[in-house]
Amino acid sequence: MFAKEDCPRRRKGSRFPEDAWRKEDMIGRLNHVAIVVPDLAAASALYRKTLGATVTDTVDRPEHGVTTVFVELPNTRIELLHPLGDRSPIASFLDKHPSGGLHHVCYEVDDIAAARDRIVGEGGRVIGDGEPKTGAHGKPVLFLHPKDFCGTLIEIEQA
Ligand code: CO
């Protein structure tokens, strides 16, 4: 059994049993789920009006080649993404999925370098040169190869 202070990432009200969190666990909270959309204004309106969610303003992120809107939920965020510029990394995704689609999930980690080393040591591939980049929230992030993770693009972010 761990003391409560050993379990800082467990959320209040979680149905997850207290002793199910192990010290060797690495990924923590689901930071966000990213969805690529063909029309950001329409997607924002859909989340705000139809689904009744709090939606942030639209922000261009030229350094990432995307325009983003965040949907704020009580337990996580949804990141709505649209390509920005000629060399957007999500342009081909939208070509393949013209009505939009689930792009990636982002899990928080305490130490991104340690997380990368563990993942690579276990045979998982990190996309790019392996050095963390600054993500949409100003924190270090890395992306993991979907072929190694159940067909899902995973972003890890140092919380
Ligand atoms: Co993301």
C-alpha cells in the first residue's frame, strides 16, 4: 500500500482503486485528445452549441503548422486541429480523412527524457530525432510511432 502522497496523479473521485497506482507507472493523466477537423469554426460551434462545451478561441501556431481550438472538459481537453500553412504536418491526414478524424492522444509524464528512454528501451519508436519539442502548451513533448502503439499516435507531455 502506498501513502496518499505517493499517488499525486490520482484524481479526486476516480473510480480507480487507490492501490492500483504503482510507483513504476509512467504515464499519468490524459492531457488531451486531438481531432483534425476540416472547418474549425464549424467544429467549435458543434462542440459549443450542440454538445454544450466550453470552447477556447482559435489560435494559430505557425511553429507547429496548425490552428487550434481547445474544448475544456471537466477531466481533460479536446484539441481541435486544422492545418496552417503549406507544410502542415496534418495536411495529409485531412486529405485521407476529409471529414476529420481522431489524430492523437496525449498522456502526461513526470520526466520526458526518462519516459523516452524507457519507451525506446522497450522497443517503441519515437518520431523524429528523439529530442523533445515545445508543444502547444509550452511544455516538452514527443510523439510515439502509431505502428508500435496499437495504431494510435501518442503524444507524451511533461506535466
Ligand atoms: Co497534442
